[in-house]
Amino acid sequence: MPSVKKPTARAAKPPPVKRRDRERTRQEILDIAFEEFAENGLSGGNTDAIAARADITKRLIFYYFNSKEGLFTAVLEMAYAKMRAAEENLHLEALAPEAAIRRLAEFTFDFHQAHPQFVRLVTIENIHRGRHITISETLKQITQPIISQIARVLERGVAGGVIRSGIDPVELHMTLNALSFFSVANRHTFEAQFARDMSSPKARAQRRGEIADALWRYVRTD
């Protein structure tokens, strides 16, 4: 009786190779690193944790960013770029000077309130004396558009007789950011010292309006 040939077992197919899009992977690393650094700082930020969350090897992080410091700088560039991109949609040139100043103030306040991790990240960079921003040409360049927008609003206001002359747009930008930044960066300590609500919708709306009023009173002619 002829022997029955047993069917040979097919070799198991290897799992498909996970192909990663370079830019998508890079962005995923940045998004996770943003959260890690904002929560734990540069020194406490863990690249092993970032790699684990991104489901990649730590080696790949260094392939893209060279070092932990390089990754932190890239995170800063991404965070500031998001704010600057949002500023480009303000269209201040289409508004009367007072409306433009108030819109700028309200936007800046709202952005900081909506992005407390950005505030923490900036605070961390200041702890490191701004050394990453200092070496980043990208970060130096992306600040210029908002300064130009403010300068044009001031010029139109002066020409129309509603804004006083001699206001430095960089100084005005600094004043506005200081007022808006404080409400997020110092909220916990201020609330603890003065038993003052700073986080409810009512409290935020009041503070938002006061900052817009203060900025307009500062720049107007009368």
C-alpha cells in the first residue's frame, strides 16, 4: 500500500514589518516629549519613557534629534511655532487700532490659559537661562511676525491720532505676555496666599477683560 504523504506544514509568515513615516514618527516623538518635559523638566525628562510611549527604541530618538538637549530644543521650537501660527490668524490689520489691541490682548490671555504646558515649558527654559533658545535660529526668526503686526497697529493708531507715539512694539509684547503669563504660571501660589479664585470661568473672564482694558489704556492718547 502506497504511503500517504503527509502535507508539510507551511512555515508561519513573519509579521508584517511596521513601516513608519519619517515625519509622522518625528512628530509623535515631539508630542510625547512636549508632555514629558513640561511635566518633569529637562533634567527629569526621561528619554526611555518617551521611547516607550512612542513604541520606538531610544536610539531612534537620538537618530532624529542627536541628543536629549537637541530634542528639548526641537520641542521648544514646536511649542513656539504653534503660538506664532495662531497669531498669524489674528488679522489685526483688518481691525481698527483699539479693536486690534484688545483682540491681541484677549488672544494672548486665551492662548496661555488653554496651554498651561506651554507656560511650564517656557518657565523651564528660563530656569536654564534660555540657553536652548539662544542657539536656535528658528526660535529667533519666528518671533518677528507678531512684532511686525504690533508695530503696524501702533503705526496706524499714531497716524489716526488714537495711539500715542514712541511705544516700542517689543516692550508692548513683553508687557502683554507678562500679564497673561502670570495668571497661569503663578496661579497656585497666588490663590494660596490671597484665597483668590483665578481658574473659574467668571474669574478668567474678569482677568481677560482687565488685561485688555489695561493694554488699551496704556497705548491710547487720552
